[in-house]
Amino acid sequence: MEAEHPSHGVAVVRNGVVTVLRGALLLGLATLVSCGKPKVRAREDGWAWCRRPGIGRAVLCRTVEVPATETQTGPTVPISLVKVPAESDDRQADPVVLLAGGPGQSAIGAYGPMLPVFNDINRDRDILLIDVRGTSAGHALYCVPDAESDAAELDQLFRSSGIAHGAEVCNQRLDGETIAQLGHITTRQFVIDLEVVRETLGIARWNLIGASYGTRLAMQYAKAHPEHTRSLVLDAVAPRQLRLPLPFARDMESALEVVAARCREDAACLKHNGDPLVKMKTFFETLPKKMVVTHPRTGLRHEVEVTREAVAQLLRGPLYATDLQGLLPYAIRRAGEGDLSPLLGIAALMDQGSELSLGVLLSVTCAEDIPQIRPEEVGPATQGTVLGDTVVRDFMAACEKWRGTTYAPKQEPLPPSIPVLSLSGTVDPVTPVRWADVAMEGVQHHHRVVMAHAGHGILARGCVPRLVKGFLDAPTATVDASCVNDSKPPPFFIDHAGAAP
């Protein structure tokens, strides 16, 4: 028991976990959290009570020094941790570790505001938020500055080579010491770091909860250290076989068709918005062209070159965030009528998320994913899709400029004895259900939860937190997930005021 543990404050719960990268990769919804310099009260065990912006309670903070390279010798780098101590005197010995997405998202920044989702789990288990190297607030790998003006921000939003441009900017801004570390920003190194953290904290076994890329990291750790992994909860499963971003175009196409089919079956949506796919195709036939757009936050009017590729990127956002899917047919109709404001408004909502370290995203993806994609695969994988090959080509161009490392990760199966709870949404445009099935092959205790109409990440939705709590209490017992059938899809907007009465 933590005798010093203060009373809990009020925390703001956000709608899921999302990683945001403008113009390229959108993985959900979260709140921007600055970790700043917290006020602390020192303890003797390396932890100190502190307050973190965005977390409505006092928590324990510390850093753990890990070797800077895989050689385990020489300089070290700090890993930032937050611990939420269990409330009960009858604390379980195996804590829960939260691993964020991206790659490049801070676990402290992403999960901090949604800690109330884990209140039931936190009653008898400590919760640990562990930032992988390069993702803690203020790190140099957050290397793309904010746009200098509202007009420049709009120009960035409609740039089809956002990742490649970001890589160029980062290369110019990073110092020699940081560049020398890029080769050690990999999933393989993150696994080593996690093991050093576990050993330092004296934990025999722990439970890993990962979201999106965090599922890949959790699985890689479990493969390397099965004896220290009690269970896995994987939300939006991204196995090693998913070579980012090659499948994005097809998987987005499937998710878009699900939303469009539901609109066609909804009398009010079809009457007011028409068939979304037909409307989208008609609008795309008019592109590229110059259009005057309105900045969603400031109202600035600015002329931009609107391309099919840029609009396709804007269409991805509502598919990630379940509660925004109902806006999509209306936004497509308005775009065809010459008004991109609804789509830009959605982009602004998505951009309120946890800041993403572009340097970490590039280091990991350019090391592990892009080298495994053959150029001749790109055409067949993307031909005839709304998204096309833009994202894949953008990443490939970025990786040609990036100064990290490359290696061929092993595609080993999960240890069959580790219990796994996988969580998936049927409208996920990046990690659909099929990727969970690929990752779970051979697992003896795989509990599969699929939520209809849900996008990328269902960890915080409906009854899922209760299911996670039950799984952690008894990982090999049957999980009754019938409660997710009560989930309802978001209603469709028919105009700016919302859904039909």
C-alpha cells in the first residue's frame, strides 16, 4: 500500500487513443498533453509524487536510464515513466503497462487524460505509462515546427508529400548527437529498453496493453521475454506482417464502403447526401483545381490547390474516429458543392490529438517496414483505390532522406501460452480485424472482441473496459463479449445542424 497516496482529482476522459500526423497517418483521438516540469515530492524508491498537465490526479514520476545502444555499454538515455498506484491494500504483483501508438506517440501524453477508463483495473493493480525513447515531451525528435501562419497551415494540409517534406525539415533541424541516435530508435531497441525498466523496477511479470503500434511493441516484447509477460491486451492489432503503409489504401477502401453502404440503407442519409461513393467520384473528376478554403479555427480565407490525393487523406480521418463517421457522407456532399469546410473541420478535430514525434515515426518505419516493401508491389496493392499510392510513395521518398538504420525483423509467432485479448473495429481503415487473426495464429488463449461500426481503437468504448478488467483478473477464462453487440453506429449528419430528428 502507498501510505502517501493522495486523493484523486477530476480527470477529463477523451474519446479513445489516436496518433495524429497531418497529411499522412491518422491513428485516432487523444488530448495534447505537455509533460512540462511537474511539481514533485521526493521518495526513497526513485519515484516522486508529481502533477502532470492533463492528468487530474497526483501520480508518481521517475526516469530510468537505459543503455543508448544495443551493446548495453557506454552512454545512457532516460526513459520517462508515470505510475498510478493501485488503490487497494490487496494489490496484485503484476502491474498493467500502457504502450502508445504511432510509432512516435507518448504513452504519458496519450493515456494520461483517459486514465479514468482504467479506474476498475487500477483498484488492485498499479498502472505504468512508459514513454519509448524519443517520445517524451520536449525531445528533439519532435522536429517539425508549427506552421508560421494560418495560410501556411492550410498549404501544409493540402500538400501530398507531407512525410517526405517533414523528413527534409527534420534533417535540417537535428543536431549531430541526435542524428547519431537515430539508428537506435527501433522496436528492437524499445524491447531492450522495456526489459531494463522491468528489471530496474523489480517486477517479475507484467500485463501489457498496447494500442495500434503499441500492439506491435507489446507482441515483440512478449516474444523476447515470455517468462515476464503475464497477458496481452491488443487494441487495433498491428502485427509485423502489416508492412506500413502498404495495406492502407485497400483497408481504407473497405472501411469507406462499409460507411457508404450504411448511408445507402439509411433513408435520411441517402435522401439528403446521396450515395457517398458516387458523390466522391464525381467530385474527384473535377480535381485538381484551385479552391478558396476557410481555416476551421480562425476563419481565414485562402486559395489552395486541391488535389485528389489531398482530399483522400482528409477522408481518412472520420474513418479512424468512430464518432466522426456520421459526418463523412455530409462532408463529401458539401465538398462536391464547393465547400470543404466540413472536411477541414474534421481535420481540425483530429489535429487536437496527442503530438506525434515524426523523428520516431520515420526511424522505426524506415528501419522496419519500408525496406520490406518491393517497389513492384505498390501498384497492385493500391491500384483503383481512393487513396492510391500517395502515402506509400511519400514514405518511400522520406526514407530515402532519413538517416536511421534498416534491418529485417523476424516474423515469429507469439508464444502460444500467453493469453491475449484482441480488440478490433469493423470500420478500422488501418488495422482491420484480419490483422488480429494473422497475429493470433497458434495462440491457445485468444479472446477476440470485434465491435461493429467502430473505427481504429475500441479500448475506451462501451463495455470494453469492463471486459479488459475481467480478462486481466482471469486471462485464461472465457470472455463473454456479447455486450459489444449493444454498440450503435453514430447517426448521419444531413446538414450542419446534425442528424435527422
